Amino acid sequence: MSDKGNRPAWLSRLASWDAAVIVITVVVLLIASGAVENFGSSRNFTFLLLDLLPIALIALPMTFVIVTGEIDLSVASTLGLTSAVMGDLWNRGLSIETIIPLCLVLGAVLGALNGFFVTVLKLPSLAVTIGTLALYRGLAFVVLGDSAVADFPRSYTSWVTGTIDGGPIPNVLIPLVVLAVVFGLALHATPVGRAVFAAGAGEQAARFAGIRVGRLKFWLYVVSGLIAGLAGVLWTLRYSSARADNGLGMELAVVAAVLLGGVSIFGGKGTLPGVLAGVVLLATLQNALRLQDVSNEALNVVTGVLLIISVLLPNIITKSRAAVQRRRKRSLASPTPESGALAGVK
């Protein structure tokens, strides 16, 4: 068998983790369509896409953040606070056309606060975003309490829940596809993407290469907050309900989907197609289990197991490959009995 370095690029890509996730996703979709009642219906397909929308949206910037070696666990709380503020502003009589931009700005500001703590004060992102996870969710309850705000304009709610030409594809899939293309090109085909991978592979080396790592990470947190704010707006309009607990616990699903899609928790590696496949795989499993009347608590268990697998299995594979390569190098370096005998004859 040829060494990995001598493989054609297409063969290495087929053997990658993200390619395996894409194949598994297709297999799970086919199995669920045949084994789970009503899974393959157009109505359920629409619900499946609507359910994965906020996870997919937030996973786009989260991919960049994790590739740089950082994390943002406050995204679901940003969604909830955005939703609460949206409801409060609607109660105060502001127009929806004014509220939506204000909520997007709020999301960006919340992301900027995370970025300030991480890049300016040099605090660890895990501790920072756990803190802001609690802070933003607490502020959401301060703003709105336990109440819910409804009666948003029907023209907006019907568009979010509606479909393209009456088919199974939701209207909101359009902005998701556009953003996925933009983020995908940015990560894989621009200097920004190369800087993101360089920062994750080695921050000091990236600095020596002229990359302003701190500024890069700061703006990634701003974008992460902005997209979480957008997800909060769409969530609120989909359910026509602004609540402080909207999106509660979603950060677990987002991180699980990103890591399941092949992004290394240690940074420096990952692809956006793999992440989107991870989102679809996670949403498919959750949807199929809900159709089987599985409880939300059991769904959290499934998400947790997938999160552990997505961290543990690639680690095991990487270490196994490294061990095989070390053994191969030692076998090539050590003389065989025949070569030793020939050397003695000389």
C-alpha cells in the first residue's frame, strides 16, 4: 500500500473524517426514510430544515472560532437575549423594521464583549463564554421575565414558516445557503481563511508570518454574535414567540455538529462541508427520534454521546496513524538480517 503522502489528493479526501461524516449522513437519511414513519413526508422534511436552520447558522461562524483554537459557548444565550429584547421592543411599540437591525447590532455587541475579554484581556475563551452564557441568559430573564411576547407581524412570521412555491423547501433556507457559500469561500478560498487555519495551527508562527491574530479572533467573535442574533430573530418569528429561554441548551448541539463535522477542538483543522454534514446528521437523528416519541432528555443524551465521539474518535485515529508511521520508519531504519550479513562479508 502506498504511503499517505503518495496518495492522489482525491483519495486522501475520500479517506478523510468529513467525507466519512457526509457518507454516514446520507446513509442515516436513507435508513430513516424507510424505517421511521412519516420521516420521508414533505411536511416533515420542511420541519427538519426549519429545525436545523438555527444550528446551521450559528455553526458557520463557530467553525471559524474553533479552527482558531477558541470556542464560543454563549451563542445560545445570545440568541435568547436577542429574542427577549425583540419582544420587549415590540411591546414598547417599535416597528419590526427597526427592531430587527437593533437585534442584529445587539448580537454583534455581545460577540464583541466576548472578543474583548479573549483578545484584549487575554482570558481563556472557555471560561469567558461560560460566564457570558450565564450572563446573557440572566439578562434575557431580566428583560422579559417568564412572560412571552407574540403577535408579531404576520407578513414576517408567514415568510419564515412558509416554503418556496408551496414546496417542501422553507424560505429561510435561502439566506442559509447564501451565508454558507460566503463562509465557505471565506474559509477555503481567501487570505482570511488561510489566516484562520494558521492561527489555529500555531499562534506564535502566525504572528511571525504577519497575521494579526488578536484582531482576527476579535472580529470572529463579533460575527459569531451577529449570526446568533440573526438566529434569535428567525427563531422568534418562526414560533411567533419571544421568550427568555428560547434556544436554551443549543450551544451543545452547535458544538457537537461542528466537531462531528471534522473540526479539531484543538484548532487548525476542519472544513465547512463537513460541518454542514454534521449539522444535517445531528438534526436527522433528533428528528427521527422525536417521531419515535423519544423525550428531550434522551435527545440530550444522544447529543452528548455524539459530542464525545466527535472528540474521542478522531483523536484515536490520529494517534493510531502516528503510531503506524513511527513503526514504519523504525522498520525502514533498522537493518534486516540479510543486510547485516552482507555488511559482515564486506
